[in-house]
Amino acid sequence: MAGKSAERTNPYFRFLRRMHAGGRSNMYGAIPYLSAAFGCDRDEAYRIVCEWVDLQDHAAKSAARGVAEPPRARESRNAPGAAAKSRRKSVPGRRS
């Protein structure tokens, strides 16, 4: 997907963003869910998930270099599990 607007309107990527934010599965575990939801075969679903993961990696590298993040990267960072780490109680003798 070349443009940001195409990424936002891509129903596969929208499905994967929501699944990632929900935290139900790691993203390679999303392949059967994607196949079932859109009726595509396993190979096509794998290609779509890999493309989505590559876009996320690219967004993370761009953010590390100080390049502005696209909106989809900010959504995934606000996943429910992200705040849970900061609320954990420290256990004496255990490193975080």
C-alpha cells in the first residue's frame, strides 16, 4: 500500500489493527482469523499479515529516527496491554 489513506481504508489492515489492539493473539496467530473473516486462503492471509507487520516495523523505525508517525502506529501503541506494565507492583528481589 503506497499511501496512508490506502492503509486506513484497507479492510484487512483495519481488521489486523483492531485485532492487535484487542490483544487476543500474536499477529502471526491472526492468519486463521483473517482467513475466516475474509474468505481468503492461508497463503493470501499470510502475505497480508506479513505486509501489515512490515508496515508496523517501518513505522517503528521511522519513529526511532524522529520521523512523524502515521496514525496507525499511534493506535497500536495505545493498546490495552501497554499501560499494564507500568501498573505492575514491584516484587522484592525480582528484576523488571
